[in-house]
Amino acid sequence: MNGQNVIYSSHRIEGFAGKVPLGHHATLAMPDSVGAMAVFHSPIEFGMTNAGVFSDPANKEYQQLAVGAEFESLKNVPSIFRDTPGVDLSGLPARKGYADLVLMVQKMESTPSWVAVLNREAGWMWYSLKDPRQLRSTVIWLENGGRHGFPWNGRNNCVGLEDVTAYFADGLVPSMQDNSLNQKGIPTTVELRPDIPTEIRYIQGVVKVDADFDSVKTVGFHDDESLSFISQAGRTISTPVQWRFVLSR
């Protein structure tokens, strides 16, 4: 779109029938400095650490988060360590040497759900917008030198930001079966119909930020097709984006 640092994508699925998990998988390189990147998101119902072991030491992989534990904020995610019961994942990278995965279920609102990632060192902020009626959850996949086998060899330092309807990253069968999310009423599959195409719309954008913009408290959705990112201190960054695009099907 002219004058906008935005990617509008629409995926149309037709000719298929049945329940499937699906989603987007943006991946951002993390800086080396601890806490130089920050993650913010629209209100959530709850978050949960991966339901099973995510990084198995038998495979030269290591995780720091508990298994199948719920949380209310990325600032306090349950850990496997007694001396560090809660891990702050709102600032990235966190402790080096681990690979972890968490899922957050966004609240259903009339405006799009959003995730924003602020890179303080580089001076930019990436964000995504989705319709939570279609993509119910957000999976955050954290790779910070936690996989020491081939081909990673402890070098991977990135974060996956996956807006999905799925059961964590466990694939088709676990998402279709009874699981700890759909037992709570959270869908983990989308039902495809052969007679009606399924269209998933998604927005990714980026804005420039200065050193004084250090957080996102909330996002304003405006009738003139723009967004306002508002910090804890009340600073505002506005950007043009046709946010209703993700709600139109």
C-alpha cells in the first residue's frame, strides 16, 4: 500500500474439508544484548507454557520454562528452576542457553488482536494484526542458543511470533484431539468446508521509534484507517494502516 510500511496478506483455502490447525509464523532476529527487545500484546485470557517437554537434553536441547503451566503475564512465566520460579519474557533475549515455547489466548474484542515487538537497539517496532475469531492464539517460540545439536550448534538467536489456531506447535493430530486448550473452550483447529472457501487475512507492519518510546501500553484503532501505539508514559506513535482489512471476510 502506497505510503505504508505494511504487508497485507490474504490466504484463500478451498476444495478441502475437515478440521486443521493453521497460522502465520513471523520470525525476528533477536539482538545479543539481554532485554534489548520487548514484546507487547493485546489483552489475554491466559497464557500457558508448552504442554509437553519442548527441549529435550537427550537431544542436546535445554528449556527453562515449566511444562503445561498457566500464567497471566509474560513478566512472570513459571520456570523449572526452584531458585527462579518466574521468568520475565517481556524483555528479550532472556537467559541465554535455552529454547522455549509459550502460547497466549487473546481476549475477543471488536478490534483486531495485536502483537508488537520493540527493538530498542535498532530503533524499530514490528507489529501484527489478526482477527481472533480466526487466529485464536499467539505462540511465542524462543530460540536463544538452547539447541546444541546439528544444524543449530548453539547459534540460533531468534523469536517466532505465530498467530495461530492450533495446539501449541504440536501439529495436526494433537490439535484435532481433546487437549488442554480445547477442553477450556479454546479452539485448536479451523474447520474447512468444501463448498465455502476459507480466507485468512493478516497484517504485518513496522514503524520507526526513538529512544524515548520504550513500551506499548495500548493500541488505538481510528476511523481514518490509522493506528496509535501508546506507551506507558503516554507517548504516541501513529501510523497509517487499513486495520479493518483483517476483519473483512
